Amino acid sequence: MEPSHFYMKTFSLPYKGEYPPYYETYISKLAEANFSELLLAQIEQVKTLLSSKPAGWEDTPYAPGKWSPKEVLGHCIDTERIMTFRALCIARGDKSFFPGFDQDPYVTQGQFDDVPMELLLADFVNQRKAILSLIQTLPEPSFQEIGNANGNPMSTRALLWIIPGHFMHHFQVLQQAY
């Protein structure tokens, strides 16, 4: 099923208190929007950016110690998978403690610079399709379920909205610094 065929289900932005203050960095980038349309628009944004760059751009960090564009995209994919997993668990009423994760070992172990950009982009698109498919099946009340992620209260909808906000943060860096 192509993304354009997804039912465009949406849900409101989370309220403060449904997520730790740290995530305000990402939530603050979002305006009240249709969640599904935003995820699809971000796919097009990354495709447009990639097509506008010269060959080899994706392998070069903008400064020593910084990630390459491939590593940034790989990091976004990993983060989206983690946030989606947490959102699914919390939506289903799981009250387990979901630990945090250290992004740097994920990027190192991901070896994203060895993955062709076309494959990373396809993986990003498929991850977004998986999120869109999941939200279609979630009952409305499950978006307000509160669980515990990294020792903090988190709602299903907060975890889901963090995804496009996190992407916006990194996309802005890709546009401005690379």
C-alpha cells in the first residue's frame, strides 16, 4: 500500500506533563497539524533535499566529531523505531518501565556510512509507512494512555508527535550545517 492510500488519521498534540521537558525541543517545532500528512510531507522534504545535493555529500560530516548525513538519517530511523515501540506498548496499557537509549552507540553500531543512501531512504519511508499503519489501528482513547519511558511519564501521542519534531530538528541541521 502506498503512503497516499493511508487513511489520514490524526490526533492532537500532547499537553505539557505528558512528556518530559527535554522533549519540548521537538514538540515546540510542531504546530497543530494532521499527523499523517506531516509524516508524509517529511518524506518528500528529505527526498527533495537529497536530490539537491552533490554526489558524496551524504558521507561527509559538517565538522569533526559530527555525524554524516547518512548517520543522521540512520539515527532518525532508529529513534523512530524506538519511539514507535514505546508508543505501541503504552497504547496497549503496558505499564513497564521503558529504558532510555544512548544514541551514539546506535549510530556507531549502525554503520550507516556503509549503507547506500537509497537503502536508508527506503528504510525511512518504510518506517513512516509502519507508523501510519499503526495509528490507523489504535483506538482513540489509547492516544492518551500514560506509561513510563526513561523514568518519566509519557503518553502514546507524545511519543508519536516527538517523531516528526525530532526529524524537524535534525532536518534543520542538515539544511543549515551541511
